[in-house]
Amino acid sequence: MAIKIAPSILSADFMRLGEEVTAIDQGGADYIHVDVMDGHFVPNLTIGLPIVAALRKTTTKPLDVHLMIERPGEYVERYAKAGADIISVHVEACVHLHRVLNKIRQLGKKACAALNPATPLSSIENVLDHLDMVLVMSVNPGFGGQSYIPQTKAKLEKLRTMIGTRSIDVQVDGGVKVENIGEIAAAGANVFVSGSGVFGGNDYAAQIKALRTNASQAL
């Protein structure tokens, strides 16, 4: 699977958000990762539909929208219309996960199931054939800048075995840095969300290049 770098705009300067997105777009980002939080599913409140719609006008890169919200099935159509290309929903928030994933695909978007660190892989075993990507959280969601949870490695290795020959991307979100992206890639991930790992430096293009290089060398 191809390596993809998805800078998380949660760590961007929101006073200059349009410029920040343009900078990572031109700097080589594959996806623009957008964290949507509702203050209920996670203890934080971030951006919503109007920002996603505005971002759609700023970049042609795929918008990778991570819904950390309650009742995501009620909102996927609105986020699809706003411009999301990939929509991630948390299995912990979906009573009818199969239905929500199929709805995302029927809207012409890529469907992704996201799992919190304590959520077992068995929760997605029966919907693998309805997925384009699995998002493994390597921190507890809600805040940027947290440290990577080392136990994620074993989870990624097991997930890759579960996926088998299916064409499903494996995304990791949380504490991904230049220093550890290699071991994360070696464990089975190919899509990497990095917030402070990109926006924490002055040269976004250099940060993205270093992340991609270190991930690629580990394969």
C-alpha cells in the first residue's frame, strides 16, 4: 500500500488556516486531515461543516474528515456534501456501523472505521468488506500533541493479518513523529496523521518529506 501523509490541521494556526492548508498542500501532503469534535464524544470542541466547506475551496487534495462525534450516521451526508472525500466514524459511536459505512460509500466517499486505543479489533471483523480504511487511534482522542501509545504496534500487526489481501488502508493518528513513523510503518500502517509533527516545524515541506522518507525506508 502506498505511503500517505495526512497533516492534521488541529495543530495549524487557525488565524491563518487557509494559508496553512495551502502550505501543506504545496508541501506534499497527500490528505488534509480534519478533526471534527463535538464536546460530547470527546472532551473538546473543534470545527464543523462551515470550515470543511471553506477548506474544499482552498485545496484539491482529499479532505480526510475524522468525525469524533455522537450519532455520526446523522451527519455523514452533510459532511459529504460539504466536501469530505474520506469520512471516518468511530465504532464506539455507531449503533449500526454496517449501515453507516454503507451510507458513506453510497454517497461516493471512502468509508473508514476509527477505533479508540481500548477498542478491540473484533469490533470491525464483520465489516471489513465494507471499509476503505481503518483508523487506529494511538492516543485517546480529544486533544492534539499527545504521546504515542506503544501498545499500538501489536494492534497494527494483528490488524494487517485480519485485513489479509483486502485493499484497505491502515491509518494511525496520535503522536506520529519523524522519530517513530518508521516503526509504525513497519507494524502495518500506510497512512499517517501528524499534527505537531508537521506544524511544529517551520518548514512543512521538509517535515512531510522526512515523515515520508522514514516511513518508506521501514518497509
